[in-house]
Amino acid sequence: MTLRTLDSLGSLTGKRVLVRCDLNVPLKDGVITDDGRVRASLATINALVDQGARVILISHLGRPDGSPDPQYSLRPVAERLSELLDKPVAFAEDTVGASAQQAVDALADGDVALLENLRFNAEETSKSADERSAFAARLASFGDAFVSDGFGVVHRKQASVYELASALPSAAGLLIAAELDVLERLTEKPERPYTVVLGGSKVSDKLGVIGHLLPKVDTLLIGGGMLFTFLAAQGFRVGGSLLEADQIDTVKGYLAEATERGVQIVLPTDVVVASKFGADAEHTVTSAETIEETPFGQSGLGLDIGPETGAEFARIIEASKTVFWNGPMGVFELAPFAEGTRAVADALTRVDGLGVVGGGDSAAAVRALGFTDEQFGHISTGGGASLEFLEGKRLPGLEVLGW
Ligand code: 3PG
Ligand code: MG
């Protein structure tokens, strides 16, 4: 099957078009710290505005508990959108209530409105298909057509991603189409050597990914918080570092499977260990085998890969033809622990082939470190979604668009 694209909806002039974006941006004290996902959403919005559609944007932000919570309001995003689109963006203070209805009714051709966070409504993420369908029907009443463009959520079976696409004539937007173009190059005959770099904090989130990727890649580089569970699986002591002890056996299984398959899993040989979690912490570099032998003893915290590891990862990345990277190597938000992530990002800009940064956190990391989007082959807006895609999973939000 092929993905239904925007043109399949015909002329949208004068039509009310609901657009599901992923405007889930990082905020600090109400200020957007990385607007990459807002920018990535502009192509579709502008295409609809140019056609004279009445554009109704919907998105989630963060993980509120199913009721309104001001810290997760999309209001700052409406303001940013308005600046980037260079036109007013009406903001509705609810998602399917009176304010939303009013905002929709007030739209003229070519106007744009953003409704409040979808996840302020428990039905959006409900486990009950009936509840999700009922919520999708209320959203659908606002529109004549639906464009799904939140690539970062296509792996979620949620009302605005899944049920809504069946409640109205629907198609994928330009961002989803562009993301799939690149990710298909990674899944269909990637040029080899093919290296995947995994970081981030939670091993349990990524374990399934590792199992599915082993048959597909040549080399896996492991950094981030999960590296300590790998080191523990090799029998090393990791001090106070992040450790998911209940995952050690699974990790051992993957290490054995990798050996059998001839896949290289490369683990850090040195790490940056700190006295505490903070930018002002004392810190030192030590071998992966001697984490508890620094002045901080058993309470030392590993917060980044070390320089020897950074250089080795960089060498492997630069020698690869296809590289996908998801998850920071260390606590890049704190300057003393950003070098591992910087080394990987820097190497990725020099890949002679396709180098992809996958996901919100990794994308925010490279921008925070001063890299520009143009330096990479592609920056995906979806971390979880792109990983599940690479694993070969069927993604509900794409299936419902005919893919
Ligand atoms: C993300 O940031 O990963 C996407 O916006 C999806 O959000 P979620 O993981 O809370 O569903
Ligand atoms: Mg996520």
C-alpha cells in the first residue's frame, strides 16, 4: 500500500482542515528552548494556507495526566508559530470545548488556529478504542479533512493520530512524507557499513530496539545512561551511575547474540565520572573498569563517555556509509558532560553517505551544541517513531494513512 499524500485530498480551498502536528517542544520556564518541531511543521501549514484552507492545528505537549495543566499549555507554541508564519495564529484555550468551537468558527480562508493540548483530555490516550473514537469524532466535527503530520507520534495509537484519520478524509502531510523518504533509505538496502548509535537514559526503552536492530546493522555503539547496564553485564562495577539491574541478563543475551551474528557492539572504554549531578560537580575521566576507583568511590556518577571512547566512536561513524543516531551520549545539558555527544555529532557531520539524527532529544542536543540542521543528512523529528520504524514495526499512525 502507499501512503496517501496531501494531493489526494483534492482542492482544500475554503475547507476546514485539521492538522495533527507534533509540536511537543522542550520548554523552560514557559520559553521554547528548541523550536525544531515547530519549524518542521511549517511546510504543510504554509502549503494549506497558500491554498486558502482554514487551518486548525492540533498537538500534544509533554505528558500531562489527562486534565488541563498550565505548564503543558501550547500557548507559547502559538506565539512562536505566529512569528515563524508571519501571521496571526488564534489560540483556543480548550481542545474540543467552547473556545475551540469559537476559534474554528472565526477562521477565514487562509487563517490558522491552534487548539490547546490534546492530552488535556484523557480520551486522547485512553486504552479504550470507544473512548478514543468518541474524542476523535468531536475533533472531526471541526473539520472537512484531516492531515496527519506529527511524525513523532505515528507510533502511538491515540485518538488524534489513529481514530481521527478514519473519521474524515485523511492524508499524510509533507513532514511525514519527507521523514519516510529518508527512513526508507535506511531500511531498504542501507549502504554498508551501517552503524547505529544509541544513547539516552533508559535501557528498558531501548532494549527491544537492540534486539530488532541486531539482524540489520553492522555495528552498534552504546552510550548514554544505558551504557552502565552494559558495563555491569560485563562484570564491571558502576558506582552510583544509572543502572537497570533487572535488565542485565537481557543485555548479556544481546551481547552473546551479537557475537553469534558477527555484529559489533562497541561499549565505552572510558567514562567521565562526577562527584554529583550538577554543572559544578568535580569530575574525572577513568577507565570503564575502574569507575569505583576515582576519588568519588562507590558514589561516583558516570555522566558521559570519555574522550578515548568519543574518538573511537567518531572513527567508526566516519568510516560508515549509513549512520543513525538516537540519544545523547551523556548529560549534554551540563557543559562538563557534553563532549561525548559533541564528538558523535561532529563525526556525523563528516559521514560520507547518509547520517541521520533521530529524535527530539538528539536534535535538541545538536542544536544546543551549536550545530546547524544543514550539517546533517537528515534530522528526524521523531525518536521513538523512527526507531520503531527502523525495527520494522508497523506504525498505527502510518497504517491508517494507507502505508
Ligand atoms: C516525543 O517527544 O517523543 C513525541 O512527541 C511523542 O511523545 P510521547 O513519547 O509522549 O508520546
Ligand atoms: Mg518520546
